[in-house]
Amino acid sequence: MGKLTAKQVATLSKGEAKRYSDGNGLYLCVPKSGAAFWMLRYTSNGKRREMSLQKVTELSLANARAEAAIKLQELRSGEDPLLTRKRETMKRITTVDHLFSDWYNNDIAKRLKHPNIPKRLYEKDIAPQIGDLPANEVSPRDIRTMIQTVASSGRPTIANDVLMYSKQLFRHGIKLDVLTSNPAEAFSTTDAGGVEKSRDRRLSIEELTSAFRVFRENGDRFTRDNYLACALLVTLGVRKAELICATWSEFDLDKRLWNLPSGRSKTGAAITIPLPESVTLWLDELKVRGFGSEYLFPNRRASKRFSHISLDTLNHAIAKLCGKKVDSNKQPLPNLMGDAGVDEFSPHDLRRTCRTLMAAEKVPGHVAERCLNHKLKGVEGIYDRYDYLEERKEALQVIANLVAPIVNQSTSNLS
């Protein structure tokens, strides 16, 4: 085929996926999905390069030829058009928001298993304070104000995370020559949320009994879905995110199995979780309450972020009953948990409680660790590939025998 015509371009761009040459390195590219676009092929420093131009709907044949001619002239002048484009993109990184967008798309989205964690933290706690500022004008005083604001809101761990991600973000700016110094570099955790100590909070059977009673007595504030989520966490010992994001397609309730896929497991390995009978009854109730949703815990509000409840929902619901202020527009409730003799706890503490109960009931350590989907350490972890399904089934049944009588008390006042 020789030179393309405008009529041919209009016809070919709607046809089969293929490349059509117009000569001088210019190609009409029709992808399998998406709109047709122009592409320029050329050789620079002995390497073949391909540079996409614009969509056919945005650039006519004549203008595409003119654009290709400009790029080839740059090449003859000793400038690689692709490198020129990258430099122009760098010039557009002016604000902190621009810098984060580049960092997210070119680094953390490719490198991290859960890139939405730093993205969510940036959008909630960093962007509102410095996102609009020119990146090269952010000062250490801005950083100090930001981390102190987060720490004073009663979230010391988040303050430390804000500082950590700020350091990484501005280091990215130095790499790109957008910045000459890092305004967050001189700060440490003592300036933010303080040195974090490993939590060892776990609830005794007496505390569990009191906690679930407080849940039941405050059904207007602590929904039935939250109640059953806590029951599942302490009985199965799974991670909060694994439960909240679970879909019904992962469950075989007839066989009483939960097939957690590798993509949602923190360890990156799939695991089959045996379900005690009391757990399947709770799941049956959740299915009825879900009104056909694919998720165990569907979002009850219209949300563009996800179709399941937020990962913060349980934390906030429990914190409210512990007298914590979680809504800036509302005064905190009395410490109802404290009044019942229960110290403050979080959803993750229920997982730790499950592990502690297993130890108290003499469940072998390697079985308990597999119940929590922990990787076995050392040589044992390398050579022991046995899944311990039957042993885990017995261990989880032991925990269910302890927890189910507490959970299954009268819930007539729950919504």
C-alpha cells in the first residue's frame, strides 16, 4: 500500500487491528480495543523507537504528516523526540499534586502490591494541606505543620506514615531534578507520632463477653453487619481486609470452605479456610442481608471508591463505643466499652485474640500460625508444604465453641 488517503484512514480506523504505513515512518495504528492513533517509527543511536502521536479523531492525516516531519527534523538536529517529550512532561511537574501523580504512576503503582494505601493516605492527609503548593516551595515548616495536625487528631501511626511517604515523595522529586532538597528529610518519628510499640492487645473471654454485650446494647450505633464481622474476625483469625473485601464467589458453603485467592492474601499465597458450622450460619445471615450483592459486606452508601464497606468502617464503629472522636462534626460518645470493663481495642486485636485463644487451648503453634495464614519461618517454612487443613478445621472449631455462645446471645435489639 502506498501513501494513505483521508478516505482510507476513515475506513481503516474502524476495521481490523493492524498497522498501516503512510511512509517516512508514519503509521496508522488500529488497536484491538480503543481508538485508532498515529505512531512514528524512527532510529536513534542505533535503536528502533516508536512514538505515539495523537488519536486519528484528534489529528488529521495532513496534520499527522506535518507532526511527523517536525519530529524527524528534531532527530536530524540531534534531538531524540521521545526524550524531548519526557523533558516537557517533567516541566509540567510543578505542584506537589503533580509530583505525587508522577510518583504514583511511574513508581508505586508498579512496585507496591497495595498502591492504594499510600494513595489514600496522600489524598486524605497530605493533599489537603500541601497538594496545591509548588513542589519546590514546600518548606520544613509546612511539613511540621502537616504532621503535627495529623498527630493532634489522635492518629499517631498515621502521622508517622504521612512523614514516611512525604520523605519518599520528595526524594522522587530530587530524582527528577524538580527539587534540590527534601523538606521532610530532617524530621523523624519523634516529630510526628512518636516511636511505635508493637501492640499486644488481646481480649480475654470475659472481655469478649462484655464487648459483644456492648455491641448488642448499642445496635443503633453498631450495626448487625459490624457485629457479625467482629464475630468472624475473632473466630477465623483472618485479616480485616481479607474479610471486608471478600466476595461470595470465594465461598463453598455446602462444603464449608472459604477459598481465599492469592491476589487477596497478604502472604501472596492462596489458602482454603475451613468454616465451623456456627460461622456458616452467620454467613447465611449476611447473604440474606446483602440483597444479592457480590460482597459479604456491601457498601450501604453510594460510593465510587468501592462496592464493599470502607476498610475504616469497623475501626470507627468500635472507636466510637470506646469514647473516641472519629467524626469532626460530632462530639464523641461516652466510653461505653470502658464502662463495661473493656479497654480500647481494634479489629486487628480480634485476630490477635484468636491466636491467643488457640495457644490457651493447646493448639500446636505451627497449626495456629497456618490458621492465621502466616508463613512458617526458617527451614520449616521452606520444606513444610503441608496445608494442615484437617488440623486447622479442628483448631477453628475449638475457637468457635468458645466464641459462638458469646455471639449468639439475644440480638433482638440489633438493626
